Amino acid sequence: MQIFRIDQRFDRHDALLALIRDAFASMDGRIDPPSSAHALDIETLRQKVAEEIAFGASDGDRLVGCVFLKPESDCLYVGKLAVAPDAQGKGIGRMLLAEAEATARALELPALRLLTRVELVENHRAFGACGFVQTGTMCHPGFIRPTAIEMRKLL
């Protein structure tokens, strides 16, 4: 397994988009509103790569994981953490989170922050096992009930 930086030289946006869509597909019908992964296309993904810090995980030539990171004033936001469904449970997500931690430390940011949907209790447990704790909730536009929980990990 190799972790690598996804930057302007990266030329496999089609594989990256397929990975994200496959990894987030299990949420369809479970979360409301639907995942923002549905709004991604090759062009928006290229823009995301240009604007954020991204890492990929490969198993040989196969792309099996990714994460996008965005520096904020007091933390590093972790988004679009995706692992191919048939590669889950092999520590790839933890390896990508370790890259996020290393990046936060390099940027002198004291914490990681992420959002996970209220309905995805298995994600709450998985992130909790990695040291994240719930710090709040949020509502997507048009909703009056919480639709996501915020979790943080102090470094």
C-alpha cells in the first residue's frame, strides 16, 4: 500500500471520481440530504485538487483511497475520506488519517475536524476509535434537524 500526494501532476481524475462515488454509494437512501459526492464531476474534482491538500492510497496501480484536507484557522478539515468498498477494513482509512495528522502538525494546526452524517453511526464509532470526539451538530440548508455531527481530534 502506498500513500501519495494528489497534486497538479495527478492525471487519474476519472479513477478518483469513481473511487469517491463507489465509496459513498452505500449512503444513498440512508442520508438526507444526499451526499455532496453526487455533485462532483471531473472538472470540480480538478478544482478541488487545486484548492485543497489531497492524498491518495494505491495498491499497485489501483487507487483504493483518498482524503481531502483544508486548513482552517484552528484546525485541518478532513473531507471526502474515501476507501474502495472491497478495500475497507485493511487500515487504509487510518493511514490516510495519519497523513492528515502529519499535515496538520506541519501546518502547526492543533486539531483535525470532520463532519459525518447523523445516520452513519458506524462512522461515528470508527472515527471515535481513531480519537475523534463529537463537538457539535449542524443542519444542512433547508433542514431544521441536525443532519451531521462535527468531530474533532486534538493533536
